[in-house]
Amino acid sequence: MSAERAELRERALAAISAAREPSELARVEREFLGKDGALGKLLGSIRDVPPAERKAFGEGANELKRALEAALAERRAVLERERLAAERTDEHFDATLPARALAHGSLHPLTHVVRRLEQIFSSMGYAILDGPEVELDAYNFEKLNIPHDHPAREMHDTFWCDREQRLLMRTHTSPVQIRALEKMPPPFRAIVPGRCFRNETTDASHEHTFHQMEGLVVGEGITVGHLIGTMKTFLREVFQQELEVRLRPGYFPFVEPGFELDVRCPFCAQGCSVCKRSTWIELCPCGMVHPAVLKAGGIDSQRYTGFAFGLGLSRLVMLRYGIDDIRHLMGADVRFLEQF
Ligand SMILES: [Zn+2]
């Protein structure tokens, strides 16, 4: 057996050093190390080796394989050096030509903000969830306490995929709340960054495709105080300063009580165009999860409470980077994207 191996080694090494072209080298590699190559056949003959000698046989074959791979790599490097040397002596070769500039990509501002938020919320023990963008009416509306004839549906200009199957493009990230409630036993905390879709006429502040980040915390004894504390913490991290927040009553069918959370404008003291001269910026709807929503998700609403918020990511990105038109975010203008 070892004689056979020695013969194979000699034949392969000779073929490798005889190869003059990378393509020839590749052929030699296939011939000896390929799937049906000579080494494979040798290894296949292990069946005919007496059991006591099999270990040594396998070790020998592996050693041969490594040796051939090393010889191949070395020969490949030699051929490459020869090719470069030949190129440099070519009369058309100009060593003084400037190198071609490499075009660098950059991350989308949304990606920057989502990554930062994911960091902040994971450090507070939140799970990061994902959910389908094509959603069932039941998850997008019904189980979120927005029944069939509810007027709140009119605020959601919905793209329907299939009206009979009740399939739609989700109009918010809140359906993932129900999916989370159905799957995860409380207590838990989760955020859901994602795309949402509304059949809206686009302008500087409206876009048919936009980004939200849903937040959901469920446990025993969760209160509005936890909600405010959480929002203040994350705003401090995003804007790198302590920002005042306020809650105004707001109506959303899936929370009770529901609020609009405003944040003190980080860009001015007396009023500016971002805060429309009011020094307050509307940041996100939020509130205590409605007992009907907890029940729809199979949670005991007597024992558990929770809070939820729906952060407008597109809006936050615009605030963070001073972008004045939401349409820039989904447009693929490289001149815009290169700035981040
Ligand atoms: Zn302002």
C-alpha cells in the first residue's frame, strides 16, 4: 500500500512542477485531489486494508493530501510571480499610473439609527423581533382591538393584497405585538423594527413605505412610570443629552390609556422650524396595552399589564440627521446616501 502511495506522490509532484499555466495547475489538482481524483480512489481502497492497518493507512493518505495541497499552493504562487514579472517588462506597462480609486459604500442613515436603537434596547434586556410584512387582517386590525367597522381603520390607508383572504401590507409594526404575545410567556420585553406601508399620497412628510419600531413590555405590575423611564433613557442615548418628555392623552384602540409622547426640541430653546416654533416635537404614540389586546394574545389580563410604543423610525432618522424630506430615505440617490 505504501508503495502505491509513494508512486502517486511522485507522479503528482512531477505534474505540479510541470504545470506552466494556472489552468493546467487546476487540471492537475482535479486529477489528483478532485472528487474522482487519484487520491480519492486510493482512500476508497481502505476497504481492502486489514482493520489493524487502517489507522496508519488513513494517516498516510492525509499526510499525502496535505503535501500535495502545499505543493499546489507553492506552484500557484510561483506562476503568479512569473505572470507579474512578465507584465512589468511589457512595454505598455506604466508603473507611474495612479491607481484606480475604490468606490466605498456607506450605511443608510436608517441602518445607523436602527443599529443604535437595537444596541440601546438590547442593553435594557429587550429581545429584537421580526414579523411578516404581508399580514392578515386579524393581526393588523382585529386582534389589536380594531374590529371590522371601526373608524380607526380609516386612518390606515391600506394596501390590500387579497381582500377575500384578508391579506394586506401591514400598516404598522403593531401586529407583531400579537404574534409576540401568542408566542412568548410573560414577563418579556421586545422591540420590532420594520417596514410599514400605507396607500398615501407622498409629500415631504408622507411616504407609502416607512419605518417604525414597535416596543412592547409585558409583566406583573408594569405601569406608565416604566414607560416614561424607558423613553427618557433611550432619548438620552440617541440625542446624547437629557431631554424633557411630556405625555398628552391620545386615542389608539390598542392602548388604554393612550398617549402622545412629545419630547423637548433638542435643536433650539425658543422654537425652530423642526419643532414648528413650539419647542416640543411629537415623537410617538404609546400607552398601556389594552386588556382586549392581551386577551387576544392569550395573556391573563388580570395578572399582567404592559406598555407599548410605536416609534416613527423614519421621523427619528430625519430628526437625528436634519433631513427635511422623507422621500430621500427610500430614494436611491447615491449623492444623498454618500453623506452618511
Ligand atoms: Zn426647535
